[in-house]
Amino acid sequence: MTSVQISKLAAGTVSTIELTLISIVLGMILALVIAFMSIGRNKILKGIAWIYTWVFRGTPLLLQIMVVYFAIPLMVKQMVGSPLNFEPFTAAIIALTLNTAAYTSEIFRAGIQSIDKGQMEAAKALGMTYSQAMFKVIIPQTVSRVIPPFANEFIMILKDTSLVSTIGMADLMRVSKQFAASGDWSYYFVAGGIYLVLTSVCIVLFQRLEKKTSRYI
């Protein structure tokens, strides 16, 4: 393996990590909004949240990436006459964020609803508003409960970033495929080893986080 190949593999690995972290952070923000919409009393907002999760959990991530990168620009061109082109990285972020938000919102919703209703009633009895009770009482207790399923979602997104190679994104998977195309099959195992290292690090970090947060329950 030459220094150039090592450099490209490293760059591809960095791109994979960037895609994962950015998508997860943006996805968490959107997921919280969707989760609150789904547990609220407004039927319209609940309906929108349900449709959103139904669509993005019910269709393949690869299709969602293709729609963002290929279909949406063509749709915009047909409607307004000029295409709305996305860079591969931007399209990948959008698709991964929308996808992970759908799954993470269900994790948050289930975690919030698993807290005994008496907690909210007690908080309101102390004079707290709904928002204060949610962010000072309910959410802190929810954190430790959602860490295990959220860790699984994080790892799934990390691995699913390999799908962005289909739109020309120079991630770890695409770089490995390019090198393996020369006939050296070992690059597939190199990529697999790197993914294993990344996921193992995530597992250890989330296990430590879970133990730390469980002390305050």
C-alpha cells in the first residue's frame, strides 16, 4: 500500500466520520421537533409527524439518497426551468439527516412516553410550566433510557454512509472500491477493518456514557 493510497483512505475515513457526525447532530435536532409534534395534542402536527416517520422509515435509504441527488434537481428544473443541483456531500447530508431523524424521533418519543405521567403532574404541582417540566424533569430522565437505541442508530448511520458512494461521494467505501477495481481484493477487508474500528470506538463511548448517566437516575 503506497503513501498516496493511505492518504486517500484516510481522507475517505474522515469524510465518513464527518457525514456521520453532521447527520446525527442535525438529525437529533429535527428528531426532537418531530417527537414533540407526535406527542402533542395538535392533530395536524401529529399527522405530519406520523407521515414523515412512515415515509422515511418505510423507504430504503439508498432511494432517499437518489431522490435528493437526482430526482429533486430534475423536479425543480421541470417546475422553474433551472435545476437545483446539490454537491454529493450536501445531498448525502440531507438524505442521511432526514433518514436518521425519522428513526431517532421514534426513539425520543418512546423514551419520553416511558416516563411515568406522575412526574409531569408533580412538576406542574410545583408551579412549573409544561416546557420547564419537560426540559428539567422529563428529558433528563429520558436520556439514559434512549442511549442504547440511539447508539444503535448512530452505528447504523455510520455504516450506511457507505451508500453515498453511489452518488460519487469520496467516502471510505468509494475509495476502497476504486483501489479494489485494480484487482487487489484486500482493500475491501481494509475498509471492513476501518469500519470495525470506528464502530467499536462508538460502542465503547456509548457504553461509558450510559454508565455515567445511569448514576443520576
